[in-house]
Amino acid sequence: MQLPQRKGEDRFIPAGRYRQLEESLRRNPKLAQVQSLIISAFDRRTRMLPFVTFDWYTVPCGPRSIAGALVEAGMAKTRCSLQLWNPRLRTSEARMEGRTIDMLGVSSLQVHSAASYRVVEDAWRLGDARPLILAGGPKAIYEPMDFFGLGPQGDMGADVAVTGEEPVLLELLAVLSEFGAEPGKMRAAFARARQAGALRDIPGLVYGEDGRCDGKHLIYTGAPRLLRDLDELPMPILGFRTIEPAHHRTTLSSKAMTADALGKRHVVVAILITRGCKFDCHYCSVPGYNYHSYRRKSAGRVVEEFVQCYQQLHSRYFFGTDDNFFNDRRYAQELLTAMGGATVENRPLGRYIKFATEATVADAYKCRDLFPIARHGRAGLWALWMGVEDLSGVLVDKGQAPTITREVFARMRENDICPVIMMMHHDRQPLYSPGKLTGLIDQVKYLHQAGALGLQCTLANPAIGSRWVNETYRQGLVYGRIGGKKIEDVECDGNHIAVAGRVDPLRMQWNVLRAYTSFYNPWNLMMAMRHKKEFIRNKYVLFQLWGMVGLVRTVWRLKGYLWRLWWGPIERVRGWPEKYRRAGSPFAELIAGEEAKASAVALGTSKAGTGQREMEPKSVV
């Protein structure tokens, strides 16, 4: 059940529209005085493999991009706070220039939703002085209705959920500026725009019909349009200039974090390069969100971002937020060639930066001749997170054959590029398979011997917005309660089993931990220390040390979940939960249509069985 889809040219906003929105907002002097706070919600319970430690150094791309978009649109009084760095910051106590903020944006992944709800509820403590509350991020894209009906009485929530990209936010601000948006009056302007019906013409919004936030009468304005030309987005450095310094205070700092301070933290700069993937895996929501399109920045623009961030942030570490970097060979070659030819202080850019991103085995194999120009020292590529998933191809077949994978890894290591594998354990996969390469442990050991330096192993859980999620709900495979406790969003991270068929879930949960143990262990650490190639040896040892420490932390985090799986009972959910059916859900009409088709087929079958004339499915549909 993917998100509602737009087709053809209707998928994108008109050419030049984004720049027009920026220019119109910059011409409004009142908006320039509006104080905005963007919070990247973070739930510390998610700090386990495969993200622990990495999350501390990475500045999320989404919240930082939104803050940069506001600055580029003339709203320079914008601050971006990372909850991992500012765990005690309270929106009710946040002040900028001595007064409360005018607009609060909360960006959240599904696993961090509980933390985002607390941010929203805390803002309501300000009463009539509270800011205009906007919810965004992946959680708002797929489940915007969850940001309403919060609080003990169910009467709190966001004023509006933005389910699209930066253009949707700017469209909203452009409308609010026409209804008197200014410092201290952002909520009043929103209320006037809502009453006048002006918000209905902005696709990608969810808000309360009557102005209440209880979530009982929500309006969904339809599927948002995407930005076709990613070069129109602001430079990343604008967002980094808004980052709140790391601290444990409940209030905001007087100034944003300086570039030197960010450089001393060795931050990993997340760079948006492409959006979309040519594969359509049944468990993944990426193709549906992008309306099966593939968008990219120009090679020159990407190089400019690398150079600017290195020079101003003094950071050497970059991660491309790509779904599949080698999705388009021609573009990958053009970009890597441009990066290899770029210079900083008369030396190759690749000597200064360390760039990593994601790719699939099949596409990396087709582009293996590009590794010499991509390597560290030229284009700066030092690691690829490889979407292997399942070598046997039972879960998904993307051309990741064992021999091809081994050859790709060998070519990568020859060019000082570290392969990091991403595996997914599913209920049709055994732990061991003597004489075959279908077992999880057998595949992990094979890939380790083939040259993989790092491992990310998760359980195959369908993402909301993927094609697989509809099937799991219909078949009753989704877990609702385990050991008497309801499954929370924080447990939908791939580290906790939440969907399974007839296989023992406790055994599957242990299988993932055993897979990590077979990869990260003292023996492999000693073998890493003996590697002849210094570049690979250093990275190999680093990954082993990190993995063993992270594994201990992961087992400790999962101990309660393992106990509940062992003790039981396990209650499953049959059919779509009610929240996906009600108004405000992007899936409401789609689910209604699916159920109407199922009822029509069932009715036709029933009448045929009683001797009555069978209804034709085509006419019913």
C-alpha cells in the first residue's frame, strides 16, 4: 500500500516555482523577523547497532535542509536543534532574543516519534503564547494523523503536518504571509488562512478542519508534488549555520554553533545527491514516495557543496544520502570524474575528504571500472554500504549473486574502498544451511571472507508505505502486543522483530545477534590486525572494535524485548489499524478502495455458490 501516486508531469512542481517562492518570501520584511526553531527528534532507546556512535557525529540531512530553506527564504532567525545533542531543551522555555519562538518545526523518523510527541506537548504549556507547530519528516509523511490527539486529554497536537518536501513548506508560508504572518501572530495567520479555505490548495498538508488538534476531523489536501531540479535547493552550509551548540540546558544558546566548533566535533556532513531508486523492492517505501522517479543534482553543484563544506566547516567526513548511488552509470561517472578533477588549495579534493554512500551489488558490479577514479585520494570515496539483503535472492533478487559480490568486494579493496554489507534476516531464511549459501550465518561468513569490513544486519520488517505492508496486515503477520505490552514505534527499527509468519520470533531475534557475533569477534579482530594493506587494516580494526562494543550495547538494549518474546503471549493485528482508515490518513481512500474490491469479489463468490448469477468483477470495480 504505497502513498497516493501522481503521474507524469503532475509529479513535480512547475519549473522555477521554488525560486519564485523564495523570492516572494524574501520580499516580506515581517517574515524576516519571525523566530523559528526546527527540532530533530531523537529517542535514545534507538542507540544500538548498526547506528550507535555514527548517530552522534551525523547531522541529519532533513532538519538541516529545512532550516537552510528558511534561511534562504529570508527567515534568518532560524535555529536547528538536534535532540541527541540537546536532550534537555524544552520548547516551552526556548527563547530567542528574549521572547518565545513564533514557529516550531518538529522533524521525526517513525522510531523517534515518541520524542517528537513530547516536544509538541511541551510547546502547549505556553498556552495562548505557544508557537505555530509544524510536524514534518518521514513520520509525518506516512502517518501525519499521529501528530494530533496528543496529551492526557487528547486535545493537543500539531497545527499542521507537512507531508512533502521543502516546496510544500514554502507554499504554506507564502499563503500565511498573505494572511498577516508576522512575529507573535503566526498561529493567528494560520487560523485565518484555514477559515478562508486557502490551505486546501496546497497539496501535502494535514490539519484540523475546525482548528482543534484532537485529530477527529482532519483534512488531507492530497499527495504533494516533488521538486524536480535538486540544484534549486539551498547550499547545505546555510543549514549548518543554524545548528544549536551541544549542551544540557533547557534553553537555547545566544548564538548558533560556529563552523570551528562543528569542525572540532568531526561531524559527518550528510549531502543530498540523488533521490529515488530504480528497484521496487516490496519491503521498501522509497520508490512510492518518489513516485518512481529518479532525481539528482548536477555534478558541478555536488562538487561545490563538498568544497564549501570542507572549507567552512573543516570537516573531512561526508555521507551521501543516496538510495542507490550507482543507479545511473552515466551520472555516477560524470560525478566521480568531476570530484576527481576538483582541487582544494591546488591539491585533489579526494585528498581532503572521506566520502561514503549506499549502493546495490548489481549496480556497483556494472560500475566497477569506475572504482579507480572513485577511490580515496581522487574522488574521495572510502566506503560503500552495499545492499546485499539476501545472497540467495529469496527475499529480493537485485542481482546480488555470490560470485558477483565477491568480485565487487575484491575490486573495491584493491582501490581502498571499504565494503560494508547490509543484510536482512527473514522468516524463510535458516540460520545454517550446510552445503548451501542460504543460511544467515553462512552468508555472513562468506561475505566476511570476500572482504566485507562492516556488517549491518536487521530483521525484514515492511516499512509503512511499502507494497509488502498491505499483505502483512491482511494475513495477520504484524505483532500488536508482546508480553502484554503494545509494540511502540521505537521498536519498528529493524532491530526488533515485529512481523513474522510461522517461525519462532525469539529464534529469529537471536539469529540476528548471532550473525553479528559471527562477524564482530576477537578472532576476526586479530585477523584484521594481520592484514598486509595498511588502509584496509586500519579500517578493518576500527570496524571490529566498534562492532564488538556496539554488540554489547545492543544485547543490553534488547534484553527486555527478548524476555517478552520468550514469556509471551504474542497478539497479532489483523487488518489495517483504525488510524489508517480515518480522515487525515494518506492511505484512507486507498484502503477503502481495496476493501471495496475485496467485498465485491467476496459477494460475487457467495452468490455464485448459492446458484445466483455471479457478478462480474470488472463491473463491480
